[in-house]
Amino acid sequence: MAPSRMATRLVGPEEGVPAAAALLASGNVVALPTETVYGLGAAALDAAACARIFEAKDRPLSDPLIVHLPAIDWLGRLAEAPPAACALADRFWPGPLTLVLRRRAVVPDIVTAGQETVAVRLSAHPVFQQVLQTYGQPVAAPSANRFGRISPTCAAHVLDELGGRIPLVLDGGPCRHGVESTIVLVRGNELHILRHGPVTEEDLADFGDVRGAVPGISSPGGLASHYAPRTPLVIGPAAPAPGMGLLAWRGDGEGFERVEFLSRTGDLREAAANLYGALRRLDGVGLKGIVAEPLPGSGLGAAIMERLRKAAAR
């Protein structure tokens, strides 16, 4: 069932921080800026409030949520944290790393999709931190967009996706990283990357035995098709054709109807920050299709390519 239509307010931090905290305390949802993408937050320990996230996003209940902590001392209250997880938290929190750990009973089933694990992180965005510290409780917050669509990296993107479905968007400016957090399942000394992100495989190597995903464990953003524009997208070199757009990494875009450059200098961090905005612009001009040039498959390039493969898997 679609959520009831409502007026959506767009506010800055001075008014928005206390307003967002009050909405969370009342069991409502609110869109908040993080350093990765904008999130749609609700009280993580309130199952009914979290249900409003799924309703607003048209998100299936089988897709678990990330729980954002107001402070690191909440980690042990929500999850069992082995030494490797504590070492990762000490090094990368606050920051764009999500840890998947064995849950405590206090975490509602709707947050974990019924699994025995919970995904947790501590955001580095100062406005997000202010909201959580004002509210004082953990907040579940997936990306603030319709399910499966391109993630929002500025407040205007959230309004395009969820305007009329949620009461408040807190504008904290453009997101720094532009792609979602790295997700790591911690099992003893094994670190299983469930989603690539700003914290790279190379960054993790000093903290354990880095491995791939684990069958049977679902994680946020883990479905085969995700982050997708409405316009069909393919990856790889392609001949220019009428009505086609290019998401360019190295090419000059000659012959394409519309071109968006991820980075003219080959900077992967700039490319990640530009990814979703560039996809949205290409998606909004009525093209027949979009060609995405492949990026390097290591470092932050692995995270960008992971998003592009999911966007192309319609």
C-alpha cells in the first residue's frame, strides 16, 4: 500500500536538527544527510517506525536495514563484537564502514529481515551526528530513494524520489563520498565484503583475512538489480548512436547525444562522488539508452563498478 500524500518540508540544519530528532522520537521518518548518500531514518528499536521506511521506499521486507549508532558505546548493546570488529570500528568509525555482526535480542526482526545478524555503522557527517546525539537512540537509515532506484546525493534528489511521502528532508549539502558504505561481515578473523564502498579491500587487509560474500547472508543493497536508472544502461565500449548517452571515464564522448564525465582527471574519489548525480542527469533527458565506460576494478573503482553492474542488471 502506498503511503498517504503529505507536505514535505526542506529545511537546513538550524531548524532541521531539532525537528528531525522530534520526528524520530514520535515514530516518524525523516531524510538525513550522511557522508555517503542521503538516508531515510526512523527509530531503529521501534518496529512500527521502521515499517514506515519500507512503506515510503516501496522496499521489500526481505531487504535488511543499516542501524546508525549515536555513539560507539552502543555497539555492544546491539551486537556481539569480536576483536576484529572492535579494531575496525576503532580505525574507521566515524566513517563509511558498516559491520555485520551477530545481533542482540533488542534489535527488531524487521530491521534484520529476520536474520541473526545486524548491520551497524557510525556516520561521520556532522549534521547526521547532531541529529542522533539530540535524539539519543540508534536510527535505521537506508538510502532515501524509491527501492532499486539511483541513490540520492543531495537534498533535491530526495525530494524527487520521496516528496509527498515523508514529512521532512534535512539539507546538509552534497554528500562527500557519493556511494554507499562498505559492508563487511565479521566472522572471527574473516572479513567478508558484502558490498564494496569507500573503505576498500586494500584498507581492510591489515585487519583480517579479506574474503567475498557469504551465501545465505542478505545485506542492504545486496540484490542483483539496484541503483538503477529508468533508462536502460549497459557497461562497456559502444559505438555512438542516435539517442544514446555516455557515462564517461576515459572517452571523449564524441558522437553521443549526451555525455556526463565522472572525472576528467581519472580521480576515482571524484568519480564516486559524481556517479549518482551523473546517472540522474542522463536518466532525465529522454535518452534511448546509456553506455557506461568501465572503470578500474580495484580500490574505489571496485565500488563504482559494483554499482554499475547492479544498475545494468534490470
